[in-house]
Amino acid sequence: MSVLNQSIAEFLRHIPQSNQNKQTICEITQAVNSDGDIQMLYGVVWMLSVLGIVRLDETNPTSEALIQASSQTAKYALMSIADYIERDATIINDWSTRGIQENILGNGATFLQALEQARLDRFEDIRPSRRVKVAQVFIKRINPQTDKHELLFQFDENANQYQLIGGRWSEKDGDDLEVTIVREIDEELPLNQLPYPETYQLDLLLENFAVNGAISSTFGALTHYTFWFYHMAHLMVDLKLQPEDHWVSLDMVLNGVVLKDGERYPFANADIFQRIDKALPKGLLGLPVSRVNS
């Protein structure tokens, strides 16, 4: 254990309880015989105040700022955090795994999702943490058994939802989002040889289609999405599908949920397909089937 870790841990343990008199940062450092940097400790306290664990009176200079725990539970939280610091341990170890889990401390995406949802609930005019451009394609058929109009979706395990074929724009794609969707079709339908434009055509349906304030099911971040939607037309070959590919009826799409094997898979942005349906001159029902002579 480093001297710095021990110093910060003891500082946190000596922050007064909510029913005790506030103390200054300077007074606490003197009480624990710490020579810790006041500016650094002020930064620690400020972050704890953002979390709501401490009350911080900033009317005085940094070293004389008055602090105390915001409640008894908050005091116990300080004791717990101090132990993490003293042991040089992290509260959330996994910041790489994508997808929302049940345990809020299970991974970074789940913790971030909770923070972002709280921002959405409390504030207006929120600045997104993330901005992405996305290209997706509508591939349509009429089910030969049910005569229902269906769109091809693919299950994304990280996001735990079904999504259209497509993905995020990359700088290497240049300025043309058609490059993005062609690349994504090649990557996400690998069982097929679909050279473009020999085996299919792409019609741009909607561009710069904005979705604000959506929380990513993959990263947990409040995201501003800008979509480019394409329609695959004049498809010359039968598609070979993978287990994660699934034809979804238009009724399900417009209802915002995919039902499969008794499970419900809601779309993260439940109304997006209703918005698209209204934006298209003939709606999603009016889209031609993709396969030639299908």
C-alpha cells in the first residue's frame, strides 16, 4: 500500500458524519497527520460531491472548504471507498465488456447506463456523451407461408436486441455512407457472396435521420445517432442466413418488439420504426420486396 493511498483513505474516513460539525479540508488533513496535496484532496472531495456522498461548501478557499458526509449511509460509503483505495482495488473491474447487465457494478456499460438514465430523468438540454453515424439497410420479403411482409434483422448479443443489417460509419469509409452499408452487408452476411452492384442495388430512403437522447444498449452511453437508411433492391440471389439472422414481421417491427421462441426483445428506441414508417412516402409496407421475382 502506498503512502498516498493510505493518506487519501484516512482522509475519507475522517470526513465528519452528517450529524457532526463540518470541517475544512485543512483541518481533516491535520487530524490524520497527512501531508497530502490540498488541491488533490479538493478534487477527490469535489468528485464525491458530484456523487452526492459529501456536502461541499465552496464559499471558502479550497483549503478552508467545509465538508461533511451527506447522510449516515454516505458516511458508510466513504468508509467502504476508503478500503478500496487502501487496498489499491477498483470498484468496477470490467470497463471493456459491452452490454447492459443486471448488476450495476458488473461492468462499466451498466454503471454508465445508470448514470446516463439519471441525467435523462433530471435534466433538460442534455449533451450526449457519444455521437455516431449509422448506415442500415431494409431487406424485405413476403413470407411464403403467412403472406406477411417481413424485414431481415440480426441479433446483437452485446445490445441484447435485434437490429437491421448495418453499423457505424468509420473514417476510413470517407464521406459516402453507401460505402459503410456495403461494408456492413459483406461483414454481417458472410455466408453470401454479394458483390455490389452486381448482385443487388441500394436505394437511399432517408439520410441525416436523427435520434436524440438514446442510451446505447452496447456501451450504456447517452448517444446522438444520425442514421442513413437504405433499401436493398433487385437482389439477384437467395440469401443464406446465420442462426442470429431472423425475418421479423412488419407488425412486430412497428410494435417495437421482436417475439422469438417465447422471448421478448424490445428495440432500444421503441418508436424509431414508427417514425421511419411515417417519413417514407408509402411507409414500410410500400417498400418493394428485395429479391427479384420473390
